[in-house]
Amino acid sequence: MSIEIQRAEIGQLEELASLFNQYRVWYHQEPDLDRARKFLEERLTNGDSTVFVALNNGEPAGFTQLYPIFTSVGMTKAWLLNDLFVHEDHRGLGIASKLLEKAKEMGRLTGSKWLMLQTGFDNTNAQALYQKNGWDKIPDQFYEFIL
């Protein structure tokens, strides 16, 4: 087993779009490979996000996508880790932890004040993964509003 984490490139769009589509389906969205491909192509082409892809023996196995944000209080850049997915055939191999580590490395290299992520209250597997990898849960510190 050889796990490699690399920054995704436009040449990996087809494989990445397939993983992204599966990720969205996991979140109870209708499958739409064409829109997934277009969405990722725009992010990669415009530099709107940073995507890391995990390769297991050369086969795309998972990804994480981070969006740049800023902290006014800290007056610097921060990152939102918005997406993390490992294909079910590749789970249990430590790929998600490797993707999280790559995200942390990028945060350090870009002088980020912090990295942030969110997950559902019922996604206890993800919560355990994040805490195992050094992410702190901040209960009841902020209210979230969405419109």
C-alpha cells in the first residue's frame, strides 16, 4: 500500500469529479457528475480553493477541499476545510488523517491563523477522527446563522 497526498491539478478533474459526486451523494444530494465536474473545474481554474487528492497505489481514493477566508480580529488569512471524503473502498487506511495533516501543513506554510471545519452533531465518526488528529471541538462558543 502506497498512499500519496498531492495538490490536485486540472488533469485529475475526471477522477476528482467522481469522488466529489460520491461525497455529495453521501450528503443526500442527487448525483450530478456533470455539475460536480464543472464546479471543481471552476474552483481549480480560478484558484478559488485548494484541493488535495489522496492516491492509494496511484488510484484516487479521497480528497479534501479548503477555501481561503480571513480573520479580521487576527488580521490574517485562515482556511475553511469544507470537504473531506475517502471512498468506502479505501477507508480504514489512514487516508483521512493524511489529508488532514496535509491541510494543517498548508495552513502553516501560508501563515494561517487557524483552520476551521464543521460537521453535523450526528457525524460522530468524523468528530472522533478530527479530535484524534488534534482538532479542538469548541462547544457553545458561537451561534451559527444561515440565510
